[in-house]
Amino acid sequence: MSQVSQVSQVSGAQEPSPAGQPTDRGPPVIRTIAMPSDTNPAGDIFGGWLMAQMDLAAGNVAARRARGRCATISVEAMTFHHPVFVGDEVSLYAWIVAVGRSSIRIQVEVWRREREGEVTMKVTEGLFTFVAIGEDRRSRAVPPEIGEQVSAG
């Protein structure tokens, strides 16, 4: 049994799928190619690079929802299922899980597609929390969604 198969059996991660990436998440927030400059000393794509890409994707979703600046305040439940290799197409999907008074929780999934094929698999996922930041660099309320009614009281 290959190491990848062992990892997926232990973690319950999705097996490689010739069917493609998720269609229920909308388009990827970011799509990029893993390059040699993104590798660790062992030659694999550095987990920190993936986390940075995830933070960018989640930050984009947070800023759009908050209609302004947001800062990452936590990352939790980070799970790496499979490695990413140089040349892989990396797609990041991000969606809002919850909105608080000043915070936004965003789930991020990262999928890879082999450069020369159509096989895809989820490689990592994590839950990011952002806080909306005002011009004074202090937390501020997340405004209602466009079209959302605000109750008085």
C-alpha cells in the first residue's frame, strides 16, 4: 500500500477523484501552480506556502463580506491529507461558516490537480477566523449583508 493510501485511510481524507473538484462551492477563490520556489528542503511543496495561500483566499472572502479590512485572528482544525507537488494546479475554495458581531469564520479547502492529468484530490483544509478592522485599526462591526434587513432595537 502506498504512503498516500495509508494517510487517507487513517485520516478519512478523500481518495483521488477523476470526476474533478467540488461544484457546490462555486469557483475557486484562488487558482495557482505550485512552483519549485515553493518547496521545502525535501523538495515537496512547503506546508507554510499552502497555509499562506489559504490565508489569502480566506482573507479575500472576509474582506468582501466585511466590505473592508480584516485581520486573521486564528487558524484551527488544519489538516493535511495529501502532499502537493511541483507543477500541480492548486485550487482554493473558501466559504463563510459564521458571522459574529465583528468576526467571520471561513472554511477553506485546497484541491490539487496533477499537471498532466485530470485526477484531483483534496489536499488540506482549515478553519480561519477574521475580525473586521476599522480605519483606527481596531475591531469594528461586520455590516449586514447587502439586502439584509437591520432590526431596530
